[in-house]
Amino acid sequence: MINDKKVLFSGMQATGNLTLGNYLGALKNWVTLSDEYECFYSVVDLHSITIRQDPAELRKRARNLLTLYIAAGLDPEKNCIYYQSHVSGHAELAWILNCFTYMGELNRMTQFKDKAAKHADNINAGLYTYPVLMAADILLFQADVVPVGKDQLQHLEITRDIAGRFNGIYGDVFTMPEPYIGKQGAKIMSLQDPARKMSKSDENPNGSIYLMDDPDTIMRKCKRAVTDSEASVRYRDEQPGVKNLIDIYCACTNKTPDEVEKEFDGKGYGDFKMAVGESVVSVLKPIQDRFEQLLKDKAYIDGVIKENGEKANYYALKTLRKVQKKVGFPERIR
């Protein structure tokens, strides 16, 4: 607990382009949590290199992502926004936690199986121990809560298992993190395949709306979104494409599914898709404009990186030194 507030940790990878799903399912919620929690939001670039990256492109994407955090409304005075790679405690704690994690636990992780199938030519040890680094990310700041989607709960469960095992041996060292699952917009699906989550890595560019898509592109993607032959705007599982568009519209307008059904009662999909597209544009255009402003202010972003990195290191070292002492490492001579 910091300043009498519970601690919250989350982060996004510095790969691909953020989608509307990333914003509505995570980033939008992060902004609303700033007053209630002491928040640490990381650009998780250590995780990014489990897949081969172009160095210059990774640096550019990392900076853009950090800038997008701010453009989307995260105040760097109230939130600690930093690069994971600038805080060596992440990697140091991950090694220690590796020694308290069992092979059987890692073998059960579904994300490793999925990524190994997609990158058969690069099944590396980092990909396998990815959940341990994620556990270190969370435990390093003694996080009380972690915003997660339902597909990420397995990672939080192994984090709790590792923390519980360590605490059982050495006493009350780590805070046991709890999941925070946002109610609205928690899972936005692909516009072209509503059975799959909207993804940064979708091979079909029409399946995802990206945060930096221009208004014309957004409108075009919404018009092409998969629906069905019923031609009625109803929020039900039998119409997954329409249901997904209603979820998007609700998240962008703060309306309920019932209100949306009434609004478009008797109207066709053309009118509905147009309204969805316009609502998305109204949400993303201010973020895009702010992002472009911030990109031009190099000194400001550099200052945020320096100051927030120092803050993250300060709190990370408090946990790391405690852990190092518990496992028996020699004290440092100052």
C-alpha cells in the first residue's frame, strides 16, 4: 500500500498497433482507476522480445505506446508510466521466482502452447518462462489488484501460486494480487470473426479498428463488419456480429444494450453501422490529436520517462532488496 492507496499494476506489449479492443477493454478502465489506486502502468518491452523484433522499430513502438498512454488520459503525475526494461528489478526478481516455479505449472500455461504453435521456428526459453516474468512484474510493486481479461486469469493464478509458495517459506513477503475485471467493453471481438477477440496480430486488417486509424478507415471497417441476414439490431448470442457492434457502441456512448435496441428498432444494419462508426471516431479522434501534440514535445516525454522510471525503480528496489535478503544473498555494502 502506498500513500494509503492500494496498488494496481498493468502493462501492454510494445508490439503491433493498439486496437479499439485494447482501449475499451483496458486503457479506458485504467484512466478511471487513477483516483482510487496507486497505479503502475508499464510498457512491457522485456516481454516483447520473446518474438524477434527489429530494434529500431521496437524502440519507436515503445515510445509511441508510452505516449499513447498519456494521450488516452493517463496523467504521469498521478500514475507511474514507465518502460519495463528501465527497471532491472523485473528481470532480477523473475530469476529468483523461476527457482520457485515448477515445470508442471509452466507446462499447463495455454498461452505458451498457442504462441509456440504460431512461432514454431523460435520456441525459446523466454517464451516458456514468460508467466514468471509476468509474476515478477506484478509482485515487484506489491500490487493489490491487476486489471485482467478472462483470458489472462491463468497468468494471475500462477502469480498467486508462486507468491503463496514464497510466502509459505519466508513469511509475509508478497502481497496476494486480486483480479480487477472491467464490466463494460471487457472483450471486444473481431469485426470479421466475432468468435475471436479483436487482436493487434489479426491477419485480416478489417477485423480490427486500430487506435490510429483515420475516420474514413474506421467508417469503412464498421460498414464491412460481419452481421447476419436477420436485419434487426438485437443484443443476443444468436447474432454475435450485431452483439459485438452493440458492445462497441455501448462502450463508446455509455448507453445500455436495451437503449441501443430501442434506438434502432425498425432500422436496418446500414444506419446502425454508421452510428457505431461515428461513435468510435468521436472517441478516438481526441486521443489521436493529443498523441500528435505529445509526439512533438520530445522534452516533455523524455522528462516523463526519466522521472517515472526513477519512481518505478525506487519502489521495485524496496521489494527486491527484501526478497534478496530472504533467499540469503549477501547484503550490499553502501
